[in-house]
Amino acid sequence: MGRFLIYALIPLLLMGCKTSNVKEDDSLKAYFDSAGVTGCFALFNNSQNDFTIYNLSRYRDSSYTPASTFKIVNSLIGIQTGKISDENMLIKWDGVTRQNQDWNKDLTMKQAFAVSSVPYYQEVARRIGHDTMKHWIDSLGYGNRDISGPVDSFWLNNTLKLKPDEELGLVKKLYFSELPFFHRTQEIVKKVMLREEDTNYKLSYKTGWGQNENGDQLGWVVGWIEENRHPYFFVLNLESPDKNIDMPNVRLHILKGILSHLGFFNGKK
């Protein structure tokens, strides 16, 4: 236990991309242009220890609200502290009808993660409490570590911010169970992140949709794709001034277009 407590104080480091291991691929701009959005994309090839990146400065230097990608961390903290027993833990619907019909019912953690239920995870955050949440955010070194304000909305209102580079670093450490949480905790979260699987690949990710301080719509997809048991970690970050953008479809269309362009989905990587 002592070793765990020491480990828990190790901050979440940036991926630390350097010029020597980065390939900037401006051809990927076409996928953003075709959707009428701006953004960045990065892929880390774990076996080769190198990056393919579009828009390096945005990836490395700019910070954004994590929106629902924070459900990865919220889940980890919830399970670690016992506020979430496992992926089958049910939280009753509060009876408030919301625009997203998938949220208007009792949900398990697995279901809430899949439909990105804000009310479910707001309740988890309230059960965790501000002080405990702050302890774990600090232990991770997560973004700017600012969770001031309501404990159930700091990841949605541009209080907490992090770089795409940090998002990628988080999921890489999660995949290898290197975060300061018990192995079981990380295994549960990895399990619910798996969204697609066939004989050629496994695709695991969490999406996010928020709003920047300037009013632009912000989208995220962060996770990994595995082919032949080799993991490749990715982060997609995009924004648009169009308040009517079909973000759920746009972000996945760009992600899958880029991954296909880079040779994935055929089991040959």
C-alpha cells in the first residue's frame, strides 16, 4: 500500500513528442476542411515510439475543456473510491426529462459511459465530493488542475482545461495500467471504452462535446486502435462556429477517415 501511495503522487506527464520522433502530416487537413472545421489529430505508434500529427502547435500548446472525455477520469476516481462499484452499478433516473432521450432512464455505468450521460456522471461527481476529486486530479497532474466551482460541472464550463497531448498521454497510461489507480479500476474503464471489435481491429474511445469560451462548438475523440495486438493511441480535437453542427457524426467521420487513410481497419498494421 505504501508503494501505491507514493505512486499516486506521480503526475500525469505529457507524451513529450520531440522533432526527432514526429511526422507532421498536413495531408490530414483535408478531413477537417471537408467537414468545415478546424482542429488537430495525433497518432502514437507505441511499437515504434513515434507520432503522426496534424497541427502540432494546437496539439502541443493549446488547452481546452475536456467535456465528456472527463468521464474516463470520473469513472476511474468513482471506482477507486467505491462510489462506483463496477460497470453494472445502476443510478436511478432523477425524473428530469432532457433533450437526449438516452439519458431519461435508469442507467448502469456501462450504459451511461456509452451514451455519455451527463446526469449520471454529475451524480457520481457529487458522491465523490470536491476534496476527494481535487486530490485525484492533483495526483494525476490532469490539465490545469482547476476544479473550482460546482463539483458537477467543472469539466464542462471551461474551468478545467487540458491539452490534446495530455489526453493522449492519459489513455496511453490507462492502456498499460500505469495510472495511479488499482489494476481492477483501470481494467473496468478500459472494458467500457471498447466500442468496435472484429477480426481485424479493436477500437476503444471516449468522445466529448463542449463549447469554447468564444462560443465555438468543441469536439473530442480520444482512445486507441489495436491491430495484431499492437496498440496505436490517438486524439482528435476539433472546433466549429456552427452551433448546429452534427458533432456526433462529424467527429467520428473525421476519425475513421483519418485512420483509414493511415492504413487501419484491415488487420495489416
